[in-house]
Amino acid sequence: MTDQQQTPLACPACRVIDRADGVEDGNLFSTIVKTMPHENRIVRDIKGVQDRLADGITTFAGSMQFVYLHSIWFVVWIAINLGILGASIAFDKFPFGLLTMIVSLEAIFLSTFVMISQNRQAARADIRAKLDFETNLRAEIWAIHIGQSLNVDVQHVEDVVQKAIVGSRRELGEDASTK
């Protein structure tokens, strides 16, 4: 344990948070980590071998190395089939029907991999939204309890919040009536 973990916390509220994990050790972060899973850990746990393969292919297909490799491939293919390197090795005469078919099939597969990666990004956004909701819910419950302890007029605070939301939506050009 570090010195910070061995030293009792002076703040009563921090001590409550510290005790939430069952051990009063001065370590607040572990409590938060245990109650709010990190999105990277969740995504890593649900990613299978096929998902990692699709991400790898999509990552490579979106790189300059992919562009360079294909540029070289096309130049060599065309050079061979135009007879520049010898007429006897030409196998796909102009207008290069075989090359066209291969490139079309590659485009189909690459677009599928891109869609797979986009679906996973959407799933990650859903996870992030869920974690944000849980964080906001936790913060609101704590804020209400703290406000009650301090004898804050909850209805007044809510009125101020609602006016601020309407004002910010108006400034952002959104429909102020949308809730």
C-alpha cells in the first residue's frame, strides 16, 4: 500500500466513497472502477476472433500501405498484360476483365468489413451511452442527497436547471420545447 492508501481520508464524504468497496484503504478509484466498468474492458470482453480479424482488415484497408500495395499491384498487372515484360506472360488482355472482377470482389469484401467495424462502433457507442447514463444517474442521486443534507430547495434548483436547459437550447438553435 502507498502512503495515500494507508492514510485515513479527512473528508467525511470521501470516507463514505472509500468504504463503498468494503475496505477503508484511502483508495477511491478502485471503488469507482468496480461500480462503473470501463467501456474498453466491456468491448474487449465481447470481441471475438472474427471481430478482431475484421478490425485488422479494416485498419489495413484504411492505411496508406494498402494504397501503395494496390498501386504497385495494378502497375505490375497492367505492365505484364500489356506485354511490357514480355508478350508470352500476358494472361489478362486489355480491357483487363480478370483484374476488374478481382477488384470488384475485393470491394465487396472490404465494404462488408467496413460495415462490420461500423456496427461494432455503434455497439461501443451504445455501451458508452449506457455508462454515461449510469454515471449521470449516480451523480444525480448523490447531488439530491447532498442537497437534502444541506437543506437546499430542490424545486428551486430544478427550476433553475430547466431554465438553463431552455436557454442553452435556444442559443444552440434547437427547439426549446424538446425535452
